[in-house]
Amino acid sequence: AQRQFPCHWFPFDFHGVFSSGLIGQLANIPVRIGRHHNSTKDGADLFYNHIFLPSVIIPNKMERNLRMVEYFFNIQYIHREASYTHKYISVIPGSSKIGTKKRWNVKNYSDLISRLSINNNVMVLIGPEENELIDELRNCVNESVKIIEVNCWEEYVSIFEESKLVIGNDTAALHISSWMSVPSITVFGPTDYIQSESWCYVKGGGIPPVKKCTCKLAWNGECS
């Protein structure tokens, strides 16, 4: 609270939850920008002194955060096609420990990888909280498939620059590939498909579950 933040700082609260809003207030940040209460949780908007209220409700997370930045800085996002070397199909079968219910069954991924590897170079990316998947995948896919342990976001970026397609669960890595304009297909589980699907600027899309999850404790691992 003793730190003095420069007046030209413009922190945006993209999370829109009570704790993220409170941090800005307790840190004594002079300009605190966030969304209207119709798209935040737990009263987070009480801590903002600049609030973005769009003329229409924007359900997609990435879309509404981008629109908020555009509004306050009076700029417009211009989509540019990526110009990467397209060598691989990258597959992301894991997720964080707290989001294990977002994972599509490993057997399904193994079958998909086997089919894709017939005519494509396939890389399977395993994050730091997903090591238990390595042995299971090695027993199911052929030797031509590269299984790579990724330990930081910069490594994802480097790999995506050489990818022609990314397939995986609803994780931060898929958001990165989307922002990089790499065609991306997200497999959804209990998370909200409408809020988290690939947005209008991205080639690809999302595959929602056959039945929408209504489990209140899905993030605690209790999901039918």
C-alpha cells in the first residue's frame, strides 16, 4: 500500500472477480479499469473507478476484454494473418491440476493422434502439471509422434510458430495459439463453451460436450 504507482498506469482487470478487483484497490493503484457488473462476479466492479459497459452483452471472454481495451484507448484491433512455418499439428491433451475435469479422455486423444500421424508430423505438448500423461501416451502412439515437455509460456509460443493446427482442451495454451492466429480446435468439458470458445478472429473453433455440464462443483473434481 506504500507504493506509488505512476499516473500513466492503466491496469485492466480481465478476471473480473472479487479478489482481482480488491488487489487493485489495496495496492492503491489510481486508475482501476474493469467491466460492468453484468459480466463480473462477486461485486468486483465495486473496486473500479472506470467501468466498461458495452451497448450489447458480449458473452465471449476474449472478445469483451478486447472491446474494453479498444474503448478506453480509442483504438481498433486489426487482425493480421500469421506467417509461420507450418510443420506440425500440436496436440495438448492435459490441463492444470485444478482443471482435470476439462481433459478429454486420453484414449480419445491417442486414437486421434494415431490417425493424424499417418499423414502429418504430430507433436504432443505436456505441461508441468500433466506429467502423469506421458507414459500412458507413449504406450498408445507410434514412435514418430514427438512428446515434448513444455515448462514455460515462451516454449508454447515457439512451438506454435511452427504449427499448422493446434488441438487441445480449454486451457491457456489454446488461448495463446488463438491469439497467434494459428488454426485452433478446443475440446470443451464442463467449462462454458460460449464464454471460452475461439472467437471471431480465429480460424478453427470449439467442440462442445453433447450435454452441457450443470455440476456446481465441477472445478472441485465433482462432475458426472
